Amino acid sequence: MRTTIIAVLSIAALTASTARAQQLEVVAEGLNRPCDMTVDPDGRLLVVEQDGLVRVIEPDGTLRESPFIEVDRSNFTDHTSNWERGLLGIALAPDYADSREFYLYYSDKQGDTVTSRFIASSDTSAEWSTEEVLLEIEQPFGNHNGGCIRFGPDGMLYIGPGDGGKANDTLNAGQRLDTHLGKLLRIDVTGAPDKGKPYAIPEGNPFVEEKDALPEIWSFGLRNPWKFEFDSMGRLWIADVGQNRYEYVHVQPAGSEGGENYGWKIMEGTGEFKPGRNKKDDPERLDRTEHIERGLQPPVFEYRHHPMASITGGYFYEGNRYPWLRGRYICADFMSGRVWSFRPRVRTHEGTEYTYADDVVEHTEAVKATFGGNGPSLAISSFGISNDGQTIYVLDHKAGRVLRFAE
């Protein structure tokens, strides 16, 4: 099937900082529940379909009929058992152009999550038979199973498996160091494997010498990180899905030695976590300096549920194609169709730097206007970025489309 740019969708400017009209273009359609993407060295988009395929979109907008890869259906649980399961994440090895190695994150037949390595046989195809399972994590429930995997500038693979699901983090996974759940993990997939593991534990991981702590843990206190990305400065932006009241974004500073506690389930955003389903109940909120005094990393940005919400993390934009977005982080809400960008600022408290959001701009009304006044028509499940850092892509989970911001 050939799909070229089939529509241009106007988005009116909202503020003086977005003085001229913005536009979204449809790059390709005909996808099934797209939920993650990456770009290969030649500019092809590799788009993850939650139901078990990775699809190839050529630079000219052609959606290839044959998938890049298809899961082994005999060891796979798709979204029909729980809408947060399935094929969820992809990452290309830093040396992909030479090694052809790539990594997938998916739900196996028990509903547990698996991170595996594969080798592509050509630019547009790979066989599941090349799978090498690296890490299997038991998932006690069908939600909060994470799914984001990314390589950092240090060449390590970072994995976000979520806190294991249900509600209220009943296992207290976020604050325990004897489980992979509720963490950001960091493994070395190129070093000599450690005994009993198909990967190496990086020497710099913060808990390798701590008794009863799992050595893969890089940071903790996360609920369900739905997309995290590194910027060119080495900062790590983590969007974490909240429970009843807040959705939020954290920033790990460049040069971090790991070990950050992002607060879940002590905190939900800047509010002290309170179990229960009363979304209107506003918990006591802490100043960011109070987080630091408690040994917690405060969120950079948060928003309140209205009434349902699920954050989708995006990118800190460093390109020149969109002057209105340069130097800003963009994110969205999957459930409501809301879209924001903000400019990060840094302050210091008692020798500890923390980041906060400044000049927050909500782009929701423009998005609603584009889609007939109905924000949830655009179910943003992921953002993507071109290899040169200039073009921002948007995955529309509901309509099965890849869009991009136009100049």
C-alpha cells in the first residue's frame, strides 16, 4: 500500500510564542494501534503496532505491506487481555547500521514482559527466529507494564517496566529495591555477560554493592513511565503516568550517577499520595524544595486529571524547523487529547539542582479544532523524532496514523 502525505491539518497559533499557524501533516495511515517508533539510519520509520507487528514507512511515506518483523504468536499476549499489554517498545542499537541489532519489549503468553535482541536480515525485514531473550520480568497484573526501552548516550540500554499494575502499588514496588518493578533499569548489552545473565551489569549502577538490591536498578519510585527520552545534553526526560490526581514529567540531569527516587508511591506528582478513587480530593502538595529535603526528586511538570488522564512523553526539541518549539519539551495526554509544551528552568536548593517548568503553553484548543472540536479523536500514544532532530512525529493510536508537525 502506498500512502503519501494525504492531508494537511491546520492548527491555529495560541500565543505570541507561537505567532504563526502550526500544522500537522499525515505521513501514513492504515496502521493498527501504533504505540512506539524509531527511525533507522536511512530515514525509514519503524513503527510498533501493539498487536504484534513492526511496520516500515519509507521516507517518501510508503507504508510497506510486509512487516519488518512479527511476534511469535505462540508466546505473545496482545491488548485484548488488557489494553496495556502487547508489543510495546523498540530501540535500535547505537551501531545498528553495522550490527543490524535491535531490541523489542513485549508481553509473553503469561502476560510477563520480555526484552529481547534481534538481528535484521535486510533494511526492511527481520526474523523472530533471531530472538535472544535478555530480561523477563513477572508482571502480577495486566496494567502498568511499562514498555519504553531506549539507549542512553553511554551506550547502555534503559528499560521501564512499570510498577506491576492494579492500583495503589499494592506491592510497594516503587520503593523496594528487591524487584525490577517500579524502576528504571540500566543494562550493558555489549559487555561480557555477567554470570547467569545474557548481559553485563554496568559498574556504575548505583545499587550493585547493596545487599538484596537488584543490580540492574538505575533509579526508582516510578509508577508507569510511558516514554522517556534523552536529549543531546544527556538529560533524561521521563513521563510517568499517575493514578487518580496527577500526571507528571521528571528530568534526570546530565551526568547523573543514578539512584534517584522519583517518589511513587510516597508522592503522586507534587501531591502526597492518598489511596482511593476520589479524584476531586486534592492532597497536600509539597514545594519542590520539600521533595529534595525528603530525598525525593520533584517533577518538572504536572497536570490534574480531568477526570481521566494518561501522559505520553515527548521530546525536548533542539532543532530549527519549529521555532515555536525550540528549547521546549512537548508532551500530551492520551485520554483527553491535551497537548502542552514548556521551557525548563533550573534552580538550586541546598546544593541540589532541580528543574521546573516555565512558560507552559497548552496547545489543546488548536488540536481540537483540527479534529472537529473533539480532542480525544487524537489518541497520542507516542512521539518520534527524525535522525537530524528537526522533525517531530506523532502516533495516533486510535486512527492508526503517523503525523508530523509541518513548518
